[in-house]
Amino acid sequence: MKKITWLGSAVALAFGLSSCSGGSGPYKKLANGMEYKIIGSGKGSPIAYGEVMKFHFAQKYKDSAMKDTYSQPPQYQPIDSTGMQLPKEYYEVFKNVRIGDSVITRILTDSVFKGGMAMMPKEFKKGEYLITTFKILGILKADSAQADFAKEVQKFQEQDSIHAIAQKVKDDKILQDYIAKNNIKATKTEEGTYVEIQQAGGEPGKDGQSVSVKYTGKFLDGEAFDSNVDTSFHHTEPYTFTLGTGGSIKGFDDGLKLLGKGAKGRLFIPSVLGYGSQGSGKIKPNTNLMFEIEVLDVKDAPAPPQQLPARPQIAPKKQ
């Protein structure tokens, strides 16, 4: 992450603001149906208009953890009521928070996904609450938020780098044991991805080339977490990206460099080349992954459009 990413969209914020029913005192209710309450620390001044809230949050649905930010740098959100940085209805929730407060809110799945703003995940049911808890870590002036964010990112990267050294060894042992136990013939890349070629293809792709694939991503226990083959995941278009440009997780990019057009196989990706210590959605931190792959195409990526030279400025004729 190279810059502060604000929680700007209504759907993203609806996920972020849904919460559990803990805490004392009654809920207040907003016009959109969301209920909330603030468990206060009683310390410091409330956040002022235009200041930036620094926070962590954890999301749950029923008893299942969906996402939390505690294993990554804190989140930052400017507080205003214009709808430019923060949807207006949510300004009412955060305008009175102080450092150390917890914000507890709840909203029904019916309200989050109504109007077709986003497709309700198949595991969700109507009439149930999404669950998240916010913890307010700091209140910053707008002109100091970027520097604070940069400091947090640097600290996180230093800690993550130290963690990744040990995690890489642990990941490799897990994958080696899995491959040996299941009698899989796989080649290990220099980066650390294990590639099983089940059907040979053409010339493998190289950095700068475009690849299109069908895939199913699974945990090592066999549970699928994403697929563009299985229609239950609601996206069946081929996944196309350019190798070597950061368009996919590193292990996916790395492993595909051993598979050419028409090839089929599996990639066994260590967590340090996948979603790392942060995880993503259903993928928990430090989780090794397996992808079933069919390479549909490998070709040179289209050249970026050339910019036309600037038109010369022509001085107006004297009258």
C-alpha cells in the first residue's frame, strides 16, 4: 500500500460498520436501518470536523470471523458530512468519538445488499446481522495523517519482514510434507512455489506477457475459496493479467512461468508468496494455498498507447 485508502464507498463502509450486540446501553438507529452505540473512554476531546480517525476493526458474521485489520497497518478515515470522504449517514456515527472509544453497530444483510449495490455472498442469509467492532486508536489533524500512516506502514513492513523469514521456512516444510504424503511430482521454483504439471503446454510465459487462465483456489484441506470455473462463485470469465507486473499474488505469477498455453497443473503457494500475514477474506493469515490451473492463452501483452506529441503553440497573428 503506497497511500492512505479511505473507506469511501457505501457498501465497503456498510461492511465496516456492521457490528455485534455487545456493550451497555441502547442502540441509536439511523435512517438507513443501521443501529449503533459508542462505548466511551471518557478521555480527551471528541473528534472535530475535518480531522482524521485512526482505527482498527474486526468483522464477523454470526460466529465466523470475516476480516480484521489488526494484522496490518491501522485504517484512516477523514470525518466530514459532505459525502465526499464519508457517506453522510455515517458521519452521525463517528462525529462524537474520542481516542480509546469503541464503536458498536449492527445492520441487517437485507439493508447492506438491497438495491443491487453488491451481490450477497452465498453463505449469508437475509434477516441476519453483519458483525464488526471498531477501536479508535487516534485522532489526527488532516495535515499530519499521511506522515502518521507512512510511519505505521514502515513499522509494519519491518515487523513483517522479520516474521516472513521464519514463516518461509515453516511454509516450505508444510508444503513438502503435503506433497510427499500425496505422492505429488512437483518442481520448486527459485522463489518457493511448487508446480505440478499434469498436462504439458506450449512455451511458458515470460515477464511482460499476458496470460489467461481458468483456476480454482483451494486450501490444503480441499475447501475451495475462489474459482472462475465453479459458477457458485459468480464469476466465470478467464483471469487475464500480465506476468511480472504485480497483477496477481507473487506465487501465482511465479508458478505460471512454468506453464505454457494449453498446460494444466497445480500451484502450491507458500503463504509468504500469497496473502502473507494479513490474509484476505476467507484466507486466514499465514495460509498456504493450492490452485488448480488451466492455461488458456499466453501472448505478448498489448503495447501501451503512445502519447501524441504536444501540439506546438502558435502565436496569434498581429492584426
